[in-house]
Amino acid sequence: MKKTYRVLLALFIVVYAISCARVPFTGRKQANLVAESEMILMSDTAYNGFLAQSKVLPANDNRTQMVRQIGVRIKDAVVKYLGDNGESNRVEGFNWEFNVVDADDINAWCMPGGKVVVYTGILPVTKDEASLAVVMGHEIAHAVARHGNERMSNGLLINLGLSSVSIAMGQNPTLTQQIFLQSIGIGSELGMLSFSRKHETEADKLGLVFMAMAGYDPQVAVSFWERMSASSGGAAPPEWLSTHPSHETRVNDLKKFMPKALEYYKKP
């Protein structure tokens, strides 16, 4: 039994070392066990399925035009930042898309591969283009930082053990799909909450850098999150039961990071 444990531990260390990478800007180590091409392929399938079942606003709608304008500016900032820092491979294979869905949800997200959706429900809270850039910069940062891959890697290890990831994924596609949906934010488990809050804080920082480089004043992030706090009407769960930092924690962290973000800001 001890010998088996040592073998499994050694295998885990080897797998982790091979797959270990560092998140841009923060430098935090992460394990990405799934090929990013596989993540993008699964994202394309899930994204197209979602759009087919949703009320997507047409291209000539002014809300769609605004989202796509912001999206292109932030995408260009991402490409420049990664290129300047020798990390262009982070967005290799990305096929960026920006869509708006008519739904009351106060939400937006970006799947691996640059597939972005903004819900109309969040627009009354963002109010202006710069505040919407806060949201989109944050969501795009999740994809650039490969948080979905990191979460899925952990989910695969927990649920399928230390067998070959590619073999495990092929043997149990249903579970793999469930883990994938959870990894990109659709569903969560209590054991993943602390991990998720770390990602949220990381995406906040990266998102501020990206929006600043795109020509949006990152200082609007503070007032936006204060509005988000007000819109929740005090209904947000305690921080230890939330996949996101509390609004108060988030605002305080943003204020601390703001001087660094402003170094990247140049008015258009």
C-alpha cells in the first residue's frame, strides 16, 4: 500500500512539473493538464450550443456594436501585452467572438478561445462603456490566465485520479463535460470556492491592466463594483460561501492595485 502511494505521489509530482506554467503578470504557478486546443474545442461546441438556445441580439443593435467595439480594443491590448512579454502563445488558436444575449441575468463570461457573451441584464449596472470594459476585461482575463484549464485539471485529478488525462477524458465524456462546464463557471463545489476566489482576484488585476491598455480609465472599476454591491441589495452570500470575493474585499483590493494599473493607462 505504501509503495502504491509513493508511486502515485511520484507520478503526481512528475505530471505537475511537466504541466506547470505561470500566469501572466502575477507569476503564480498553475497546472494545465489539458491541452489548450482541447479546451478551445470544447468551448466552441458549448458556445455554439448556448447561442442556438439563446436570444442573441443582431449585429446592427447598438448594444452589440458597443460590446464588439470594447471587445476588439481589449483583445488588441491583450495581444500587445502578451507579445511584449513573450507570451503570445497564451492566445494561440483563439478565435475571438463577442455577442450580446437578451436576458435579465447580471452577468457576462468568456470561454477559453475568446468566446465572449454579455447579458443585457448587466448593462443598466455598467451604465457606460468604460464600466462595461471593467466587466469584459475581467472575463477575458480568466481565459487569458487559463483559469478554466486549471480548474478542469484539478477536477480531472479529483474525479478520475492520476491516470492519463487524455485516456480518462475519452473513457468518461459525460463526466468530462460536467467538469468542463464547472471549470468555466457553470456550477461549483464548496471545495473549489477558495480556489475560485483566487482566480477572481487575479482576473481583476489582469482585467484592469487590459482595459487600461485599451484606453479605458481603470479607476471606474471602483464605482462599478460599488454599484454592483448596491444592486445586490445585501443579498450576496457570506464570502466563505461565495465563488467571488465580497464586494467590500474586491473594492479594497482594486484600490490597492490601482496605482499599478494606472501605469498602463493612456487616454485615447
